[in-house]
Amino acid sequence: MPLIPVVPENHSHVLAEFDCLDPLLSALRLDSGRLKCTCLAVSRKWLALGTSAGGLHLIQREGWKQRLILTHKEGSITQVACCPHDEDFIAVSTSQGLVAVWELQLERRGRPERVSVSWEHRGQSITALCWDTSTLRVFVGDSGGKVSFLRAGSSKLGKGSAFVIFPVQTVTTVDSRVVQLGYQDGRLLVSSLSRCYLCDTDREKFWRVGNKERDGEYGACFFPQNKGLLLGQPPLLYCARPGSRIWEASFNGEVLSTHQFKQLLACPPLPLITYRNEPNYNPMHKSPQSVAFPKLLYLGDQNLLTWTESAIYIFTPQNGQVLLWSEVKDLVDVAVYRSELFCLHGSGHLSHLSLLSAERCVERLLRRESWSLAAAVCCMFQHAVTISRARKSVPIDRLEHLRSQLSSSTDLELIGQLEEVISKLEPLDSASSSRRSSISSHESFNVLDCGIYRVISRRGSQSDEETGSLINPSTSEEERLKEFSFVSDVLKYYKYFPYISSQIQDPLVLLDPVCLGEALLDWLPTLERILGPAEPGSAAATSSMDGPEEERDYINTSSEQQEESTCSLEEPTEIVTEEKKETCELGQKEGQCENQMTADSAENVVSNGSPPEPVRVASPKPVPPDLLTNLTELATLYTELSCFRNQNEQTLGCLTFLRRYFFLLDQERVRRMCLLCYQEQPEMKSSFMEAISLRSLRELQPWSAPPLLAHLHRLYEKHGEAAVRSFSQFYPTITPADVMTMAQQSHFLAYLDNLVQSRAEEHRLSFLQSLLESESLRQDWLELALTHDAPQHCDTMTPDGQPRWHSHCFSWGYGRLLALLIRLPADFSSKQKMAETCRSHGYWTGYLYLCSELQRRTEAFSTICQLDDISLLEEPDGVEPQTLDEWKLLIQLSQQCSHAADSEQVTGVNGSSWSNGSADCGGKISPENLTLMLARTAGPDRALEVLEDCGVQLVLSPHSRLVCELLRVTEKRQRAMIQTMLERCDRFLWSQHA
């Protein structure tokens, strides 16, 4: 045996294969060419194997014995999932789109039964199954993007529960094929080909995780934090991104950090420890890996697992490190339970791997008398075997016994290496090793480029780039961010720039445009994250790092004004966080039925001639001079490289980069570049001249209004709306009144919207109030916003001036500004005038809000019935009936409006065929739906009495009768439970008294 290389000390774990499952597959006849294993799942008790013939084999893991075969005539098995909290239930899907939930009934020695069946996805390929973590509910995702769930009835839930058939419900429909589903603590995580979505299934709310899209199979998963100091913390989210990157997000979907693993994966793969062949470690195999992670799984103790067709990767994301990666051939699927991996290969065979420390691996191999393999692992992981804590697993006498078992004729070199390892063994009570062990078990550390060791405590959601240890723990999170945001940013820059600077100084990189472009594209996300523009309404825009009172030079692009009127820049209107303020909630109503392709169409509008984003001529954050020099070189190099290449291939085009980061560029080099590429890209020259003009204006500080206004007027005459959008950076020297006299009304609206959105979200309403120099401006600006970039009157109103069916779902270009204007403080007459203005223009969302404020509830109910959307009664800003008389009025109005609404519900009218991630805009307002809504509030018997009082003859559908019956049962049980609790309290108090 040749000399075994030693792995670096930062590798402490291995993947090992101790069991051979080939005999099991042979016994099941799954090793033939005709019948193959197609999918797998694992739990504490079961290994479930789906086959191409429609069979599901349940293997008892203890002894690897087959217990059951469940057959399906609806096609081959495509997905299987074991219930995590009750192993008597298992869910499967077939190639024809069937989803079935089986109750095994092994404890009662009964026959397995299909307790729930769904054909909701008939004709689609089911791509993901996921169990609820607390109830018998299964979530299903398919290739068309639909996500549904079905409940399983069972006699375990109480008498009669097994006979209840729960209806299948659609949760949402996302933009593309579902790649992976996850569920934790009432929230569903959906990962599609382009985005990740977070759904609160109880409150029926949706968020989008991050703003940037992707294209391909990228997984996402929850990451529980239930160990040690993290006990009780909400789970984290991890979402795969292109280029070996993973987003770390909070439980509310806010992206906290991006983990970059491309360079960390520039290390040799650790060998798979298996009986099939000898471990082979090649220390010379080093190159960065740009990998797409198709699925993410929580593994073992705070580890994250993913895989490709040829390798398995395991990360420790809380300190941003690669635990290991190993090459495994022909991988198709992986199922995990704790620290065990079950791998399905393309040939149909299975492998059972275990993640464990090197010393534990040696101990397992010694118990199995795999002498040569155990000795090879000892020599390869000397640093893990020699320390004193390893004596608990691998005592000295066991290693000496291992040496005696090796053959002196065939393993001579191996014996020599093993003897060298034995000579380095530390005793169990080694003080130095104990200290090292305690540090590694509680903390991690890394070495900064300056040579300083930085210790990172494993708490919360800190990543390797955070500097929380510098912060006084007594201060609040907001104060910490304000105090140390600059320190954190500088540490991030200084940590990354030695690497990128050394790359571009390498002649092999500098002289190769492809390699140089890849190096700069790797650097670009770091620049975007630290100095990039903050999107209005996003966490970055309102974070304390930017400062709530700081004026930002970057203003929204014109395309943003054409998107849905939500509080967030690119998010669909239903994917919002619970913490959104009232302003966002009102704006979101307008776009609940917007097609999800709005963002794409907006980008097309920009490319077809709309004004590009404004120029930033000053850094949003202070940058040290030496760092600014490096940034200028890299930014200018990126601009030059992207200018002479196809911009469609660039992550960030040259024109956009120039306008966004002009404050970093070398002006002379950019001028020469514009001269060279003027024929191909004339807009570059125009943008450069606009940026130079704006920069010269900033250098005139302190400004005086008259000369500055003259310069801005010349800029506006030349560049139009694009220039006006940038004028907000000169506030308060230049006021809205100045711009109003200079610009067209539509251009002034863009300026006003950008000026207001540049403030922190919680300050926008008060800031807009401060801009009103006279009360009449409120009404003028409202009418201006209602007449520009607004839906057509014929789309929102009928010829007789009544609301058109579902017309509140149209998007208003200045919806964010409108939502603020109607919330401004005003007297009663002004509010009435604003309400009539909103009604005359068909702005029904604002009209309903003002009717609610003015207590004109009858008009609000009449409008809601004509719009025919029951969600307008249920949402946080909805006008919900408060008395039985109001319920009666609403039921009568709904009956009057139902015929008119039915005649207008035609496919394609008023956006009735949208798909923005939800099934539809909202439920219909009908007497039956209102009765069910009242039944949930006042009880089913009271609701039916109100229906009779209204004189409505209504025959409830089977579904509605079932809901009422379930509500009666629930109400009865609640009364019984309350009575039982009162009796117990009474008995307890009497016992204490006695």
C-alpha cells in the first residue's frame, strides 16, 4: 500500500459506509433491469422504497426486514414521505398525479388503509411531498407550480374522525416548477425554479425570500435552532443561489447574509470510507467550484447537506465553513435521518452512509474488524486520533491491537505510519488538549488577513462575516447596527479585497477576459450588498445601517413605478411580511391579482426606451481612502470589461453599473471608454455627461438655490424625467414647489414619489405631511396621482358609475404615493372630498379606506358587494361587519349584486385569469359564503337565523353543511372543555380550602 497522505487539521468528519444494501435489493428483486427503485424516504423505524411498478416497500431498519408492500395501479411511485411525528402514516405520489396517504395500522395488527387520496395534480409530475410537523397534513408540489395540501382522517384523532373526508385545498400556484418543500412551525417553504416563497398556512399570508431571481433547480430548507444557547430561537431559512452561494434568512423571510462557498470548496474531496475500495486522498486537487445545489437538507447537529450528481457537500452554515465534501458517483436522490444518509443512484442501487467524526469512524471499523481500513483512517486523520478526547473512542491498547492485526508482508508502510501515529497519542487527561477541545466545542475562530484571531460565538444567526463579538451585549440590536455598521462593512471589505486584488494581479487571470470576467462577477455581489442600492420598502432601505434620516443618492427606476403598487420593490402583492405597516397593506390590495410577470414586463419597458435609473454621484457610506483606491480600480475594470461584451451575458450591464456606481469610477478612463464605444452604445456617452453634470453640482456645496435651480433646469431640458428623478438628492435646497414649476406633471409625480420613498418607511407619512405647504396641495397631488399611470375608467367603472367586478385588482402606477396621501391627517370635509375623488376615478381601495374612516359603512358594503371579493371583509384593512344588522344588510346587498357580478365574470375580463402566486383574487361574495363567514364568528345556528330573518331561501352546498357541522362539533367541544376546566379549578380550590 502506498504512503497515505494526511488531511489538513480543519477536517474532522468523514462519510462512511458500513452496511451493504445490495442483498436487500436482490431479495426485493429491485436489482433487475425491469424493476428499479425510483425514490426513497427514511424515518426512525422505516426505510421506504418506491418502485417503477407502483409498489412501495417498507423495510424495518432494525435488521433490514421487509414488513409491507403497498401496491398502486396509478403508475410508478415518484415521491414518498414518512410522517415525522407518527410513523404509522406515509404519503406517496404516482406518475399519473395521484397522492395517497396510507395508515399502516401495524400497532393494531390491522390492514393498511388509504385514509386520504388527492387527484388535484392529475396530469402533472409531482415533484415534492412534505408533512406538517404537528398534524396529519401533507403538502404537495408539482411541475406546474401548484402547491396543495390534503388532510388524513384517522381513528386516532377520536371517534368518527376516520369517516370524515377532508377536502383537498390549493395553497398557492407559484411561477414555475416546485423544486422542494419544507414545513416548520406553521410556515411552508416553497422553492421553485426562480424564487423561494414563505407561506403562513394559518393566516394565508405569503412572503418572497429575497428579491433576486434565479434560473434552475435550487433547494431551500428550514434550519432549526434548538441546541444549547439557541434553544427557543425561531428557525432559520437557507436558500440555494447560483455560484455555490446560499442565502441565510430569518423565519420571516428577510435575507440576513449570503454564504459564499465557491472558494471554500477549492479543497480536495475527502474520501468516502467504504468497504468497496481503499480511501484515496489527493491533496493536489484544488480548484474553486461553482455548484448549483438542487436540494438542501438539515442534517445531524446543525449541519446543512446538499448534493449534485457526482458529489455530496456538508456545511456548517453558522460559522460559514465546509465540514466536508466527498465524491459519490451517479447520485439521484438522498434521504436523511439525523446523521444517516440513504443515497439512491442512477443504476438503482442504494448506499447507506453515516456522518461521524474520524475517531468514531475508527471505533466502528475496529468493531467490524476492518483492520486495513481503520489503520488508513487513523493515518489520514492523525490530528483527530491523537488528541486526548479521542481516547474515549479509540484507546491506546485498541490501536496497538490494530497494529498487530496488520500483515507485515502487505501492509509494511501502513504499519510504519500507524506506529508514528501511536507515538503521538496524547493521554486522556492532557490539559492542553482539553483546552483546545473546549474552545472548539463552544466557539469557532478564523484568522483575519492582518493576523488577528477572531473568535465567533455560535449564537443566533451570525455568519462568518458578522462582528457581533465587538458589540456591547447590553445594547439593543438597532443600537448595535447603528454603532457598528461602518466597522462591519470595513471588515467585510478588508477581508475580501486581498483575495480579489491578488486574482486580478495574476497575469493568467488579467490577460484572459473570461477568467477576469469570472473574478469580477464573484466580486460584484459583495459590492452590491455593501454599497448597492437599497430597495424602497425592503429591510435594507429601512435598516439602521443606512440611517433613517440619511438622504440616499440612489432613486428608484422608472420601471419601478410601473410595477404593482406594493410597499416592496419587486415582490408579488401577496408575498409580504406580517410586520408591514398600514401603508403597505393598502398598497398591496391594489395588486393582489397582478400577474407575476409584472417585474419582467417592467424590465422590458426599460429596455425599450424608458429612462434608466438615476446616477449616484456620492457614496452612500463613508469609505476609507485606501479602500476607495482598490474599489475604483475594480469598478472601472468591470465597467470597461462589460462595455465591450454582450450585456445580456452580464449580471449587471455596463450602463446600469455606470449610473449606479459612478462615484467609484475613474472619470478619465470612463471618458476614453465612451469615445471608443460611442457608435455601438451611444447611451453611454449621454449617461456619462449627465453624471459629470450632477457631480459638478454636488461639488458646488454649500449650494444656493438660484444657481443650483438654473443648473437643474438645464439638466431637465436635456435629460427629462431621468434627471428629475435624481433631483430629490438636493432636498431641502430644492423643494417640491421648485420642481413643480419646472417639470411636467407626470415627471413631478415621479420626483415626488422618489423623494418620499427615499425616507425610512416609518417616517414617510410624517415627511409627506411636512411637504404640504398648503392644505390644498393634498387634494391636488391626489388628483394628479389618480390621473397618471392609472387604469382606464372603463376598466374600473361601469357606464352608470358603479364599481366594475374585481376592478380593485388593477395596479395603480403611483399606488404607494396614493396610499400615503389618503392617510394624511385632514378635517372631515377634506376627507369627504378625497373619498368622492377616489370614487370618481375608480380607486376603490382608497375609497373603501376613507369610507371606513368616515363611518360610511353602508356605502363600503355596497361597493364591496359590487367588487365581489370577500377578502375585502377579512383583511387587516377590511371593512368587517360589527353587528347583526350590518350582517343582514350585507347579505341583502350581496343578493342584489350577485346577478350583475355573474354576468361580468368572463375569462379574460378585468384580469380574471391572472396568476400571481394565488389561486384567485379572492372568494366570491354570496349569501352562502357570508353565512359561513358569520358562522365562524357567531356560530352556525345564529348565522342560519340571520339568513332566515333576511328572507333568503338558501340551500347550503354539501361543503357548507359539513363546515357548519364541524363548527357545531368544535363549539360543543370547546364548551365541554371549558366546563371541565372550571370543574377542575373548582375542585382544586376546595381542596386547598380544606
